[in-house]
Amino acid sequence: MAKRILTVTAASATVALALSACASGGTTGDAATNRGPITIWYSNNETEIAWGKQMVEAWNAENPDEKVKAQEIPAGKSSEEVIGAAITAGNAPCLVFNTAPVAVPQFEKQGGLVDLSSFEDGAAYIEARSGDTAEQYQGADAKYFQMPWKSNPVMIFYNKDMFTAAGLDAENPQLATYDEFLATSRTLVESGAAPNAIYPAPTSQFFQSWFDFYPLYAAETGGTQLIEDGEATFNDEDGAKVAEFWKTLYAEGLAGKEQYQGDSFADGQAAMSIVGPWAVSVYKDAVNWGAVPVPTSEGTPAEETYTFSDAKNVGMFTACENQATAWDVLKFATSEDQDGQLLELTGQMPLREDLPTVYPEYFAANPAYEQFGDQASRMVEVPNVSSSVAAWQAFRDAYTKSVITGEGEIPAALDSAAEKIKTLISKP
């Protein structure tokens, strides 16, 4: 199974940006108070389908007059393109349990999303469930056009057998600092134990930076987003350190520069990979693995290290005629009981405060997920800004050229990307 990544393409982003926009909706008119049947979409991931089916069955058994009809998101180039087209056509479902945070600003611009804060208990419910993490999912004026739902905090998976073959300590790998990580990587490759130390996708799609630069930048800065308060943050000393670290890996042949068709970690082409808890079940029979937090220049303690969230959320769409029911379903689906079902069935982390405390029995019975439950309290999301996809693409283009290809100086490349991003996100 390949890494679960967002598949919005630059072309689909362009299509979305070209769609006519109107003001985003709160709960207005009769729809805000109407009750009755609703339709929802969920991911076509096997474990999420299982979660969705049991959730719907449980709701329908208790609410025969407000039944939920559920289906997988229709096929298309990407979920985001399908959702955007449904908004334009006016036939979006009430809820989509697979809404990418990066796409929310565009869906909002299209007028497709309901402001969940406009429900009487909207903001209070979201903030009580997700705690301080909820703030990263706010739009303008502290409104919530998405329900923070589930995350896959990424960490470094490593192949214990390859580490042992290279003469390294597989139980206590030296990976905490950049210097340690580079030394370990050189040993892995020079010993012949691994063709590559690590092999993040070296391609130019905007989202690829979420699985190389961004987790390490989050860690190096103690939780800073790529863009904050209308300004790029990455063109500073911390951003340069992270970029130089990756540039060294590529320059020394420790990370592959050519696109790999498949899963390099599962296929034995790389000794390490940056992945989330979804990988626990995927790799359990394929790789003898261990996991550690992403490195920082000085070696931040594990219990203080931040990373990228790789979250998917829930959107409520303005085409929904029975929004009162949809809101109740959304609260039911994100209740403590249903979040526990999500954890059990998918291994993904609900965006709920104090996960290890709320579900101690799960983590005791599933120790492989315990460190992800802890890591879920220290995550950074993509910024909720206008032209989000285009902003990430501007960053990726600069990163690809200066870091992966090795052309030009990193500080100048980061400054140039920051200027482009400032222009992009300032547009209405």
C-alpha cells in the first residue's frame, strides 16, 4: 500500500481556482433548523469504510426519522476535485468525512461550506474536543469551516534489520540530531545495508513537502506553521537549517533523486521513511520496523518534538437541506465512543485532547500506536490561508530546485518563495 497522500494536482487546483466564488455560508434560512434524512461521503479506504458503516448503523438505529445514507466519495482525479465539482453543481452531500485542510479555503471561497461556529454550540464543541489544536483549523474571524477530525502524525520509521546489518544499534538508533542522522545514513549506505538511507518522493507536487521539509521544520521551530499572520515563516535560520540538512542527504547520494514507483521502504530500497500510524498495519508483515520522532539540529527530546499532522477533517456543505440533523450526526460521529471506534478500526488518531488518557486501554493493548498517541498532542497543520495550494506549490518549486537538484543558494531560494507566497495569499 502506498503512502496515503493528498492527490490534488496542479491542474485540478487551477480548475478549482477558476470556479465562480460567492460568500461562504453560515447556517441560514430553514436549512439551519431543518431535520430529516441526510447523505454523507467517506473515504474509500477499507478501514474507514468499516468505521463509517458502523457509525451510520448506530445512528440510524437510534434516529429512524433522520436516517443517514452513506457512500464512498465518487471516483475522480482527487477527492478535492470531486468535492469542488459537487459544490459548483449544488449537489454536495451534507457531510464529507475526508476533507483536506489545504482545500478548505477554496471550498469556503466557493461558498460551499457551512460555518460550524454558527451553530449555538459549534465553536464550544469543537474546542472542548480538540483543545488548543482546534485553533489551527480556524478561518477568518475565528470561524470553523471544518471539524478537526483525525490525524496521522508523521515520524521516522526505520528498518531494524538494515540497521543491524550496518552494525548500528537497532533498538536505540542514533537519529535525534542532524549530525547523528547524517552519520547513521552514511553508514547504512556505505556498508551496503541499504540502497538509500531515506527516500521521500523527490517530485514537485505541492503536497510532497509535507513528508520531507515540513515535519522537520515543525520540529526545529517547536510548532511553527509555514505561514503565520499573513507572512511566510520559513525563510529564516531554522528553515535554512532544515533545507541544508535535506540538501546534504541528496548531495551525498543518501536519498534518491529519481521518482520511485512503489513504496521504497516496504520494497527494501530505503532504510527509513516519514510516515504516520496508518503504516503500523501496512508494514507489520513486510518490515521489522521501529519508530522515532523526526530529527532536529540539536536533538529535541521526544516528548517535546513537533511534527506534521497529516489530518483529514469533516466539512458540512451548504447544499445540505437538513443542517440541524447534519450537525447532530457530526457530533455523534466525533463523540468519545465513535472516536474510540475510529482508533480501533483504523489506527488513526482522533483530533481529541489527551488521547492516551481518554483511551488508556487501547494504547495498553496496542503499544505500537502509543508513541503516535503521544505525538498527536504536538502537531502542526497546513496554514488556513487563501490560495493555499498555490502557496505550497511556490514553496515546493523553490525547494525542488535548491534542495533536491542543488541549484543556487538556499537562503535566496527561500526568500524568493516567501515573496511569491505573500503575494498569493494576499489575494482575495
